[in-house]
Amino acid sequence: MKFSYKSSVGALTKTGLLIVFAKAGKKPTLPGGVKLPSPAIASFTGKAREARFTDAVAGPAKRVLIMGLGEGKTDADVARRVAAIAVKQ
């Protein structure tokens, strides 16, 4: 399995799975062109380790996994734990 990291600012190449991280109470920032069903975003709270897996409606990503980072400061330990959960999903 090949993993790559890209900033959400630039254009996204075609991919089977896009993983997006979001803080509690904030809407996930999606790369340009990626659209998700509104119920998937509306029901996402961003609590720590929360995962929402959905098919993309439009854009270069077939599926999107949104991972919650929780409230407060996101340190290396929190990022590592959430990334590990995302890989297992």
C-alpha cells in the first residue's frame, strides 16, 4: 500500500481514498473539487478518534475518511494515534 502526504491547498490527483483530519467543532477542509454528501459532514463532530467513512459525490477521490482530532492542541501523540486509527480503517 502506498501512502503520500499533500497539502489540501493544491490540486488533488485521482485517488481511491482521501484521509482528511478535522478539529472538534470545525468543518473538514476538503481539497478543491471533492464534494461529500451533506449528511456525512453535518453529522461529523470532530471528537477525538471519530471516523466518518463516505463515498465522494464528486472530485478525484472515490472515498473519503474524515478523522476527528478532538479539542485543544494537537500534539505529535494525538496526531500519531489518529493516523494509526485511520490506517487501520
